[in-house]
Amino acid sequence: MNLMHPTPATPDLGSKLAVKAPILDVHDVTVAYHRKPVLWDVDLTLTEPCLLGIIGPNGAGKSTLIKAMLGLVPLVSGSVRIFGQSVASERKRIGYVPQRESVDWDFPVSVLDVVLMGTYGSLGWFRRPGAGEKAWARQCLDMVGLRDLEGRQIGQLSGGQQQRTFLARAIAQQADLYFMDEPFAGVDAATEGAILALLVQLREQGKTVLVVHHDLRTVPVYFDQLALLNVRLIAAGATRSVFTEENLRKTYGGRLAVLDTLGQAVEAQVRTP
């Protein structure tokens, strides 16, 4: 099954050269909770499909940045454009995997029901999923290894299975830009490997995936682009260029538990072919 989104309409060629809009353009974004800034003047632009990791200490604003880019929290200042348009107008081209802790797992829906939610954007408000949508949802469950659990209530799943369910829902959307908030948190090694393989597959199909991540040791292996955040954006760009001990120290400050791993993390990058 081809997961690629239909090619967008050809832009107006009134000028001799049509300028391709960035996939994502975050400009001077500031967010505050109770008048305390949690993001400050963040700029981030992505022009080519990539797998981008967002790293930083607890309280750095990583999840808030994802929510700000999705339009889920108000901006004090700045703007976010998706494919050159407002987030609201491009909603169908955006997929989102939230943190597991933010989901009501007692809600009485099955695994298949959750994945079918990913098809609602293309169906519209007045159509219910039919045989075609159900077949596609089951194919997405096959991709994450959960086809045998499609009838199970989501609260009966393990943490890794819950994470895979929401990943399958995101895939079902057939989006072009994905935001994932710690998809590797609390999963076993096998699940982590399966999730990574799917993210790489999405990138290879021309999708862009932004991932909030916390394990510095796997950063050089998982991501081709990186954003280091601590309220402000410390550095962003190709992982090989910005994943340096200097930038990590600027990002994590004096957190000794993290600083003890910096040498290992940077060394791992050097060993990565």
C-alpha cells in the first residue's frame, strides 16, 4: 500500500520561478504559562523531509513546542506555518502522537476504533468509516504488529502496545508531517526497534517526523536532524553538526547525571557510519 499523500496542487506559476514553501516554519514563537515563559523566541525551519529529534532537560518546553506548532496552546508572540499555510488549513496533512500519560485509557474503545479515528479527517463529519477504511486500519495495525489485538479495549494493552496503537492511528491519517511526543518512552527494546523502523520508513516515503526524545545515547543513530531546546532553541540542524559536547552543555547546564553521559553520546556519534 502506498502511504504517500496525494501530490498537492501545483502552485500558481504567475512568476517565472515558483518558490517551494517550507514544510515547517516556526518564527519567533513565545509561549507562557501564568506569565512565565516556557518557550522564548524559538525559530525553526524545515525545508526537506527529515527525522528530527527534539531534546532537552525536563521543563525545557519540548512538549509545549510540539503543542505550539500544532496550535494546541496559544502563542504570546510569533507564528507557525505548515507548507506555507496556517496550521488550521493544513490539519489533514498533520499527524500527532501524544504522550501516553495524556490519554484516557479507560475510554471504552477498541484498538481498531482508535486506529479508525485516523481516517476521520479524509471522511469528513457526515460519513462513517466503511469497509475500505477498516481494511486500511487493519493494514496499519499489521504494520505495528497489533492485528491480533484489534478488538481489545485500549486500557487492557501494555504500555508498548498502547504506543503502537497511537502510532498506527497516525499512520492511518496518511499525513505528510508528524509530531510525536516521546513515542519511545516506557517501551521495551523490541517495541522501540519496531517504532524506529516505522519512523525511518515514513521519512523514506518523503514524510517529515518530529520526535520529542530523551535518550541521548540513541540520538546519533535515530535522527538525521536535531533541535536542542531549553526554553530557547540552543541549536538546530544536521545531527552530525549540532550534536556536540558544547551544545549539550549549553542545553543541559550543570545537570551532573546528564553530563556524565555526554562523552558516551558524542562518542557514539563519531562511531556512527
